Amino acid sequence: MDTLWHLLIGAVAGFLAGLVLKGRGFGMLGNVIVGLIGAFVGGKLAGWLGIQLGEGTQGALITAFAGAVVFLLLLGLIRPGKR
């Protein structure tokens, strides 16, 4: 059940990041996948930097959202053809 919850949080974070970064996303399904990867990246970065962006579900969603935004921005920089 824990894994399903993490997947859901990552999917929501990717969707929200796609809304915030209009024009830089990868479509709804692509943004959800990016959100899943971003949730992982955001969690690792927060751990390495020793910061906590909240507690519980809210903290996980904020961390995943931040990671998804960063990941979408980085992918937008290396994605050919769209600038």
C-alpha cells in the first residue's frame, strides 16, 4: 500500500508541475511519469541537503512537486526542438 501511495503522490506532483510549467511539459501521461521520477529526485535532493519541506503527506507532495518542477525544467533544457 505504501508503494501505491508514493506512486499516487508522484503522479499528482507531475500533473501539478505540468500545469505550472505550461508549454514545457510532456503531455498528461508524460508529466505523470516525470512526476514519479521527480518525486524520487526531490526526495533524494532534500535528504542530501538536509531539508524537510513539511511532514506527512503534505511534505511528500511538496517535495515531489519541487522535484518534478526541477526535473521538467532540466528536461526542457535538453529537449530538442522546443524552446
